[in-house]
Amino acid sequence: MRGRDWTALAAGLLVALGGVSCSPNDPPGGEGRLSVATGGAGGVYQVYGGGLAELLSDELPDTPTTAETTSASVDNLILVDERDSDVAFSLSDSAIDAVQGQAAFSEPLDVLALARIYPNITQVAVPADSDIERIEDLRDKTVSVGAPNSGTEVIALRLLEVAGLDPEEDVGRAALGVGESVQALRDGSIDAFFWSGGVPTGAITDLATTDDVRLLALDGYLDELRDRYGEAYEEAEVEEGDYAGVPATKTVGVPNVLMVSRQMDEDLAFRITKALFDGKQRLSDVVPAAESLDPKLGRDLIAPLELHPGAQRYYDEAGS
């Protein structure tokens, strides 16, 4: 199922959820209602989060759940810490920054994990005939580094720095989500874009079916990333066939986690975690990334991330 195109499913879920984005006049969550902070259009978080919201609405009928469109990891963690959302999709590196109060976070956030769920794979897309072969070749190019306050932006800026480029001076930065990045690459207004997401990502699937593109190999930057920024980064690969016409490419991955406020009720955290793993097949029918769900891996976090006591109880009772 890894190569499956689920773009149509994404659109269907957004319609079914009827208003997954929130405005200041309609804040997420609320009395008797849960909110799942996801990501931008065209990304895995949005589809996965929509499926999770539907699942939780069915499995926890006393707490109807909605999904909200956001800028992803950094934005999501702040929303959960401020109790404006209840469950956040996040990259582990952003979550580690959050609990340590560093990088994008001016102070530590009081957040805990429910589960490690699937790996995000960093993808840097360029036209197939581009002369860009490595990150260093992005000097003086126009590059989308991801939406503001997204996990993509975090790793994009770190990769640029590891490659010896100043993100403020050496590249023309565009701050676009994956859907906008795809369109910008198509019309030639950018030379490359970063994306950190599950594979396949619907927006890139669409791009590869209409345009000749390739991905940059990133495995050569892994050791320096880990030396500078910690153990959240791991070897990963986009396999041949994941995207039409795109050859296998070695890259860098980061585990995704579901995060909640430390203040979340223990029983509610337990029920959400149980519903997540019990609903693996249903979620996998919506998004291939859910095939990675495994209670034995769900509690495998990178320090200093910690489990919520309700999630810990689920793993203890599940014997995982």
C-alpha cells in the first residue's frame, strides 16, 4: 500500500469533517469536544489527523472530535500547550525543542507524548533537469523551506546550516506549505522545495505524475545533523516506485509523535491511545503511514520526551 495515491481520500475526509480549520472566532476544542492539530493541505498530517478525528468521534462518542488545519509541528505544540488544541501531530525534533524550551520555543512547554506513530522522511524536490545535486547547490537559488512554524522549516534550516549555507543570506527563502511548493516548482517561481512528511505525500505524488522531478540525496548530512541537533534524526529512504519516475533516494528521517498537554485527564489519554492502536486497520485504509502503528514501538521515544501517564497505562496493560 506504500505507493498508493490517497489524494482523493484527503479531499473526502475534509468534506466529511466539515470545517477542519479554525479561526480566532471559532477556537478548536471546547467543552465536551476534542481538537486534533494536524498540518497543511497536501500533507500526511492533515489526512491522518482527519482519519483520527473521525475514529475518535466514533470510539469516544462522549467527546466528538474535529481536525484543524495548521502550520504543523511547532504551531501544533504551542496550540496544545496553550490548551487551544487537545492532540498534536509533531516531529520528534520539534517536540524535543518544545520540552527543552529551545530553538523556536522561548520557554519549555508542558507537553507529553501519547505515541510514536510513523517516520517522516525529508524530501528536497527539484526539476529532473536541474543542476542542483546537493544542498550546497541551493546557494543563490529560490527555495521553499516549508510553512512558518512547521517541522519542515526546522529541518530545512538545519540542513542548510549543516551544508554551510546561511538561510538568511545565501538562499532566497519562500515559506510555503507542500501544496503551494508543488505549484511554485511547477510554474518556475522556486528552484527547489523542502518537505518533511510521510511517503507517499499526496502533493508530491501529483507533482511526479505530471512533471519530471527528482529528490536530493541527504544521507551524507546525517552525522552532522545528529552531532549538532541530537538523536532525533535517522537513516531513511524514498524507495523506487513511491513516486512515479523518481528513483530510490537515501535521505533523513524523523519519528512523528502524538503530543498532548500534561494536564490532559489520564483516562482520556488512555482512551485516545487505545483507540489509536485498536483503529490501525481503519486508519491504514485512509493513509498508508498508519501501517506503521505498533504498540511495541509506540512507547519508544527519544529522550527527553516522556509518555503521558494515561498512555503509559495503555502500554502496560497491552504488555508492550
